Amino acid sequence: MPRARRRTRGPNGLGSITARRRKDGVTVYRWVPPPDDTGRRLGAVTCATRAEAEQARDATLRPTPAGAEQTLGDYLESWLGRQTSQAPQTRISLGNALRHWEPISHVLLGELTEDDVRDALPLLATRLPGRRYGRPLAPGTAQRALHVLRQALAPLVPRVLASNPAARVRLPTRQRREPPAWTEAEVARLLDAATGSEWEPFFRLALATGLRVGELLALQRTDLDLDGGLVWARHNRVQHTGAIGPTKGRQLRRVPLPPVVVAALRRHLASHSSVWLFPRSDGASPIPDGRCALALARLTAEAGIRPYTLHSTRHTYATSMLRAGVPVATVSKLLGHSSPGVTLNTYWAAVPEDDTLAAQVAQRLQVRESGTIAPDLHPLAGSLSGQGRSS
């Protein structure tokens, strides 16, 4: 039996490492160096583990490169500063993710190893002193921190690092949870509490369109087509800076409005003259999201419903649409997702599961032992009766 080999090609100029099973069943790892200027290769090195083969490769090929004496914290700060092509909110999100790596920010890049990253993972599960609430990081937040670290370290390979120390580190698989959404009864109680207040048009629009909070706050009068019953999502308000920029993914989309929301918006537009749909008292800029959050907290307490965040208005819209049978592709387009797969992965629990229909379809596909389709089980059985099963 031929001996099994599995070759892993390294970055350019570093050769390759091949896993080879010997006759005695032991797997060894053989590093084959790249050719020199004359086309000849240095002697290959065989090691017991892949890690040893990588160490042998690095010791042979890599002098201390420029940049290796920089600390991880300094590098991550400089990397974040170079992400000028990203949207402002995206840069804020990247910075928030990278701040969780403070426990190893002092480690030099040239000494950063996979074990350093792995050993830091338990520290991600507990917020450092001074971080808000003092609560453990959510699994999704820890996964995001690891993903962004991989992304930031990737440009260092192979110039500074032989391999990405975060590339093969994995977090435990987390259990998927349903996004927090209110029931129809809770929505009714929330809207009853908001009716007649200055916040009625805001929360009616939020629950009827599923727009992101930043998209709601960036709406202008010209984004409304009340005669046609439509609202256009064209811009987004960055949470921390208040800057107005493009929507997530730079998508322009329209969302239909029900008549009750159109009526509430007509009354609201008649109450002020600002170009912004939801302006500050001076009309010069949109209201801050913090005011909206405080208003929601007050209204949920008054209505006696679960105290979710502003983003739950979007979750509630998406969940209600899917449970009502609106196609996933349509809901994805209304939400501004990059693909229906994102919608399905997020709101998987809201997609109806019709086991009875599935069983009926499977039953109609069944074939009798004689090879004919059962007349009472298949709608085309009359025209296909007597035809044998093809071989």
C-alpha cells in the first residue's frame, strides 16, 4: 500500500511541509526548503510534528524581520488607522473587536505564537476592569474579536510572521439563539403606549419597515413617497460620530408602508419644517440614538413588555414577515441583506416548518412495487399509469 502524503504549501519563498506516513504507521512531517539562486534546494528536514517542522523552517530562513520588534497593540492600532476605505461604523466595529486583545497587546510581533492567542481566549470570556457592566463577553462577540485579529495579522505573512498565529485557533461552537423579537401582542401594547406621543411615528415606522436605527435617523423628507406608500433607505447615521454616510453595503432600497403608518407620518411632517424626518429641536440635525433608546426603555416599562433594544424592532419585523410566509428572498431584499443566506442564517427559527406538506410531497413521489405511480398519490398518475420504472 502506498504511503499517504499530504502536502501543505507555505507562503511564497518558504517551501512546503509534507505529512508522510511511514511503514510503521507513524506520521512525520518533512519540510522541503525553496530553491536557492542556483535552483538547488537545501537539505530537507524531517520532524515528528508539524510545529517542529515550522520551527525548523523559521530558524533556517527567517532572520528577525523589520517590524518584528513592534508590539501587537501598536501594530493593531496602526492597522486600524489604515482602514480608511471602510465605512465609519465598520471602523468603529473593528476597533471594538480589537480592544478585547488587550491582555496580549504587550507581546512582540516576532514572538507572537498560536499559543499566545489561544491562551488569551479565556480572558475574552471576562471583561477587563473598567469595561462596561463587568459581564462576560457573548460568544458572538468573542468570535468577532478572533475573526478581526486574523484579518489584521494576515498582511504580516510572510514578511514578518511565518504564519498567522490566529488562523488555526478555534472557539467552541456556540448554540444558535433566536434574535430577540416581540410578539404581535407585545407590539400592540408597545404601540398603544406610544400612541399620541412624539415617539409614535418613530416606532410605528421602525416596526413597519425593519430599517436599521441609523437608517431611520438619517431619513429625510425626500426619502418618503407617502402617496405611493413607500420609504427609501438611502443613508445611515453613524452611531458614535453622528456622521451621515451610505447604508450598510451601500444598498439603495425601498420598503412599503401600511396606511396606518402613512397617516402617522403625515401628521408628524405637518408638525415641523426640518429636512430631517426625526430632527432635534433646532431642526439642524437628526435626534441622537441615545434619546430613542431612553424612549423605548420608558415605553416598554409602561407597556409591561420585555425590555429589548432598538435593534429588536428590526428583528421583530423580520420575524413577523417570515412567520407570515413572506418568501425569504423578499424579506432579505427589504432588510438590505447581502443575500437570502444571511437572512436565513439569522432568522432560521422564524422560517415555517411544514412537516405535513413535506410528508405529502414525499408520499406523492412514492412508486408502487409494480413500477406504476399510485393513482391516489400522484397528480400525474392518470397520464403516467402503466409506465414502468426506467432502468
